[in-house]
Amino acid sequence: MESLPFGRRNFGFGGPPLVRGDRLYAAVMTSPLVERECWVICLDAATGAVKWCTSVASAPPRSPRQAPTSVVSLAEEDGTVVLLTNFGAIAALDSATGAFEWLATYDRTPSIRLAASPPVISGSVVHVLPQDSEEPLSFDRWTGQKIALARKTPQIPWSEIVHLLGQVEGWVVFSGAKNVAFRPSDGEAILLADSD
């Protein structure tokens, strides 16, 4: 571990790991009270040997009185690892080498969600529900360009939406105080039946 860039620093895992085939991907973060720096590390799933380690983003320290620490979430599909820092940055890396495919930032608001949802890769679009954004965001999978989402009624109380659950047949599904299916292609939204 000492040979890695974070080896002698106050660090921990930034969120749940992701296993794909013979590889394990994990986010590593330094202490948010002193600094916030995030790496993605790729390990051999069987032996733990390091395949690659990439520094992704950093942010100013946060005060102990601020909202809970962000949790880094990962997704992988067809050779791309997408990482959502939940502190204003999202990145796509080549899953074999760790090289950047793109890095994008988004406007932050004070953290409004305690839960973190992994990115959803859907065809040529990456959907995310950041902890520090008022509403979901979408990015072009290949370039990282932010995609403006169409909006129709009914108005969705995004601040009450907690989880991005996944995608099915062009709809992106969310849960929280209300359960919502949202179709990014035209902005259509359906309020789903509430669950117990």
C-alpha cells in the first residue's frame, strides 16, 4: 500500500467496491475533514494485486458541522468504469488501464441525500442522482457532455427522491417519498404506486 499515492495518508474506502469478472474496482478517499481526494483502484479479484490506480478529483475540506460525507459510487459496463464522487465531479475511466475517457463537473448544492446511488449506464447515456444535486443529471457516455433533460408535468419533488434504482425500456426509475419513472428522451414522468 505504501507504493500507492495514498499509502501514507489518512484514507479509507469511499464506497462499496464493484467486482466485474476477474477485477475489483474500489474508490479510495482521504479524510474529508483535512482534504478530500479521490482515487479509483483496480485490483485482481483473486489475489488483490494492483492493476492500476488513478487520481480522479479533489475538493476542499468540509466542516464537521456540514452534511454527512459523500459516498463514492461506481458502475462498469463494456470497458468503462463510471465514478460519481458526490462532491461535484463524475468521471469515466477505461476499465483495463484506468486512463480517463472524460471528467465532468456539475453545480453543487448542499448535500440533500444521505443515500448514494450508483450511476446507471443506459446505451449512450449515463444517469446519476448525486447526493449534492437537487435533481438527477445525465451525461453523454462517450464525451461526458451534460445532457439537458426535458421536463413535463407532473412536477417531481426531487429533493424527496432518495435512490436511482435503474433503467428499463427507456425509463429511469427512482424511489423515495414518491416512486417515479422518468423517461429522459421526452421528459415524461409517471408517479408510481407508493410502497409500504
